[in-house]
Amino acid sequence: MAALKEAAKAVKAAAGVEVMVFSSMEAQVGEFISVTNYDSLADFEEKGSKVLASPAYQAAVKKFEGLAVPGASRDHLLRQV
């Protein structure tokens, strides 16, 4: 959780995007979901580029090495209706 919070803080600092982190109450132990909101796909791409260029974000993500199960992550792009 400390690495997740550090990554979320780095995203906020780099792009002004709030990252909400949730943990599962019924599925795999240690499973988490992060949720962010963007105005458009263009906004997602612009802010994503800022995040990926952030040394603080890169340092935080490096801490996930060895913690993630290969093939277990899933990305979803959703739109509010």
C-alpha cells in the first residue's frame, strides 16, 4: 500500500490527477483497483505523458517489481453515462 500511495502522490504532482485506490473485499488477497478521471482521451494522453516522464512516478513504479503477478493486471477505459 505504501508504494501505491507513493505512486498516487507522484501522479497528482506530475499531472494534477487524483488517483483513488480500492482494495477488494471478496476476491484475491492483495488485489487493488486504481481509478482516475479525465475529461477526454486527449486529456488522458496528455496527462499520461506527464506522469510517465516524472522521475518520482518512475521511482515509485520501480518498487512494484516483484510484487505484481505477471498477467494479472487488467486495464479498462470506461465512460460515464
